[in-house]
Amino acid sequence: MDQIANPPPPTVSDALYQQALASHIHPTLLVHPQSDRIMFANQAAAHLLGRSIADLKSTAMSSLHKGQVPSLVVFSQAALYHGFAWTRGLNLMHADGTEIQLEHEARALHWEGEDYLIIILCDLDARHRRDVDAEADNYLREGIAEWRRAERFFREIERENQLILGAAGEGIYGVNSDGITTFVNPAAERMLGWTAEELVGKEIHSIIHHSHINGDPYHAEHCPIYNAFREGIVRRVDDEVFWRSDGKPIRVEYTSTPIRDHGLVIGAVIVFRDITERKIAEEKLHAALAEVDRLRERLELENAYLQEEILSTNNHHEIIGQSEAINSALKQIDLVAPTDANVLITGESGTGKELIARAIHQASHRRDRVLVRVNCAAIPHELFESEFFGHVRGAFTGAVRDRVGRFELADGGTLFLDEVGEIPLELQGKLLRVLQDQKFERIGEERTREVNVRLLAATNRDLKEEVRLGRFREDLYFRLNVFPIECRPLRERPDDIPPLATHFLRNICQRLNIPQLTLTNGQVRSLMKYDWPGNARELENIIERAAILARDGKLNFDLPEPNRRETDHGNANPARDQASPQSAILTEDDRRKREYDNIIRALETTRGRIFGPDGAAALLNVKPTTLASRIKKLRIDRRDFTPSGQP
């Protein structure tokens, strides 16, 4: 029997009242147990309880037995089951608040499809004054004995049930078909912070299950707990939240099982378990596994990157030379390497800008981490942002998996941006922000990531001029140009040619697995007289070609004729010696004009082709990416040389 009204009681006819009164003249109550309503009370009952008949008819039976609801339920169910019940274990509440110790005698009555109880009350002090006939007394004694046996049976069941509910580690509570709480076990009280008195008799969904974890309302019509008795099926939920009395959520898994009585669903019992700690542990484990995956992916990328660097390296990581320019550069490296200052390395292609960057990294405290190199001239325009910052799966067409960007790959180490002048203007602002804040977001991801990266940049462009022309951000230029280092071209430091040539020749012979070759003094003088527009890279290529073509241990250097000088100082051209010094010296504009004309002739010869053995890069003996960078720098449109302007 619930503490509050369930469905409205049915209408009772006068005949039923008359039958009830005719059967019993003692203090009598007519009770509808399903709704917990007193349908009728006679005058003797009203006098005994100090209330009017109308007052009793508006009072729930359970309210007259405060604190005794379980015993009242057992007594009522016994009477309905056996047709008769008796007890001295229930006390009634007088109108003045005092408890009256009374005997309760109940008989079941079935009328028009409904079950009722006729409950006769007897004051224990007046019991002996009652005048009952012998037959009634015998019947009563027999009923009392039977009831006592039933009472002991049901009390034992109730005690066992209470012990089970109290010992259960899971939270257990019941609801009737209106969602009203009927009982709550101690474990549920501990987990929820609510007492049974605060929950029983109330609509529990609005108290502990009113909202989702994100704060959105959890409407009762969507509640699986209620749907269990609405639909008559067991509902299991693995992860939801209940709300404690202090307003904090707890993660729970629960099962809601419908309760049936004579085939009708009258409520549900809910068994739940607090899984907050387990979920926190699972989330930490998932985060740790995700971090392991991220680190594994990063390690794989670093390994792949390092393998690529090994394959593309020039087989030396030391700066070779003895000129004043080299010594000055080494001093600058020693000064800036221990710091985290940004360095801008300038100079023509092939002058060793990457070697300077590697030397700075190796002399810094970041040497145990990777040096990540990015050739900005070789990255397609639309992939710059992904290359720098990475992307998540599905961020754009073709993004089938997460990708770590170069900034994240270089975290804790050094990032070397080669040909930094090729970075698109619209991306320069994002690059500036990363340099300032050391924070970025992958494409398609809202999470902000932090990195600790030292930046080294290199360019063969005049960035000051690029800033003046609006092709490079001035604030980014100042951010990069904290400590500038200039790499002088090889023609301005001829003293470095002999040690460089010797170093290249030794490494090339080892790599090609050919007998060690030796440079003669005449060959060295010949190399020193050449202008080397391709700088050290061109010198290495010339020596490698000569080593491959060497016969009987003799090298033959096939230097381009237009730039070749006399190979012997003793056979110098007198006319050339008598020419004015200015005629032998090229200005920067003259040098650029000569480079421009040379590239134009190569493109005309190859009909605009750059790559391949028959391409212009092969004719000029430079890397295709270097030639592409120079073509872009000189604003040459190679489509002018292709058939029908093909790309």
C-alpha cells in the first residue's frame, strides 16, 4: 500500500455501506487498499479516533499509521489473501497526536470487481468489556490464531526482504505505475545523498534523473526507467547520470524491471550501480591510449622523416672551409646556438644555408630532439596549412586519417623553413601567430595545441624588397630576422674551394664504391678560377660527374665554357689582363641578368621542360626544385616555351 493516492477509487453504492454497517457495529472502517483511501467510517470509529466521519473519509489509511507502512501493507495483503487478518501490532494516530494501541481485525470484501477491507478496531482496555457471543468468540480465536501464524510468516518475509535490501551493495528503489517512489534501500541513500523519507512518495525522476550530463533536460517521457512499466519490458542502460542531493552527478548503469500483479504492470524496481570511478579510469585509459597512438604516429613520422633526410643528405654535416666568411659564420653560430632566438639565414642557392641551420641545431640544447626541415618552395599552395599544422580525418576531401603537422613534429626541437619567402601571404599571418603564442589548431579541429619550437629560416630572396613590394609581411620579417646570418657565395670565397673539392671527392668515391681519386694542383687552380653560379652544390655535381667519367685514375673537369677562366696563371690572356678591372667584375644586376638569360636558353632548348634527364635542370646541372624556385623568383612563365602554352 502506497503512502499517497494511486488511481482514484471507484464509486461505492449505498448497498455496500449498509452491508458493512450491518455486519459490524463496533468502530469500523471500510478501506480501498489499492488507493489507500478510507471509503467509510462509522460513528464509533470517528469517536474512537477523535475525528469526524467526513474527516476520516478524506484521510489516507497510511496517514493514520505513521511509521508503520510496511506492517500495514503486510496486514492488508494477508487479509486480502486469506480473507481475514488480525493484529495487535498496529497503532492508530488520535486527532490530538497520541497513539492508540488497538486491535485490528480485517475481513476482505469483493464488490463489483474491486477488493475492499472491513477493518474493526478494538481498544485493548475495553476488549474485555465487549459482549460477544460464544460462537463469535470461538471464531475470533480461531481467526486470531490463524492470523498470528500469517503475521509471523509475513513479518519474517518482510524482515528477510529488509535484510536483503539493506545488505545489497547496489542501489535499489521502487516506483509505482505513476512514477512515485515506494521504497529506497540504504545503498541508494548513500549513493544519492537523499534519505528514504525525502524520496518515498515523490516523483523520483524530477529529483535524481531530471537532466543529462550536459545539462539538457531529461524529459520523463524519454526515461527508460518509466518506459519499463509503461511498455512492460526490462530496460538496461550502461551509462547515464543520476543527480545527488548536493547537485553533483554520478555516472550509473541501471536495470529497470517491471512489476506485475495478476498480469497487470503496477510499477518497476530499479537496480543501479555507481560507475563514476570506473568511467573516469576508462576515460584516462582511452586518453593514455590516444596519447600513445599520437606519440607512436609522431615517432613513425620522425623515423620516416629522418630516413628521408638520410637519403637526401649530402653525406656531410660539417661546414667545410677556411675563408674569413666561413670563420665569421662559425662565430655567429657559436653565439646564437645556445639561445632560442629565431635565425634568418640568407644567401644564394647552394651556399650551405641548410648546413648552417644544422650546425645551429647541433650546438643547441635541443640537439637531442629532431631538426625538421620544410622546403617551402616544394609545397603545393593548397597544402601549406596542412603541412605546417596538420589536419584531422574528414577535414577536407582526401583527409582519410589524422596527420601531424611539421610544427607538432618539431615540438621540443627545431623547425627549419627553407625558402621561407615562398610561403603564401595569406598563411603568413597564421605562421606569425604560432611564432608569437606557440599555439595552433589542426585543420578541422577546435582543440588548441601548444608546442615549444625553435625556428630557423632560410631564403635566397631579398625579404626587405619583398616587404616593400607587399609580398611578405613586415611583422613576420621582423619576427624571423632576430639574428641574421649571411652565407657568402662560393665565388667570393675561393679559398674554400680546395677543401670543399677534396671533401666532396672523398665522400663521392666512398659512396660510388670506386678507388679513391686525387685532385692535382692544376685541377684545383682550374676549379678556383670558375665563378660557380650554383655554388657548393654545383661544385659537388661537377666533381661527381668527373669521378664517374674518370679513366685510369685521372679526373677531367668539364666546366662550362662561357664562365671558364684560364686554367693556368702562367698562360693568362694578356689582353684580358690589360682590360679594366670593372670589365671583369659583374654587378648584382649583371649577375641576375646572366642567370636570367641562361635559364631562358635552357627552357628554349627543352621547350619548357624542367624535370627529367632531358629537362632544363639537367642542362643547368641544378636540382629541379632549385630551378623551379629560381624561375618563380625571376617571374619566368615557362608556358611561354611549351608547345601551345601547355602547363
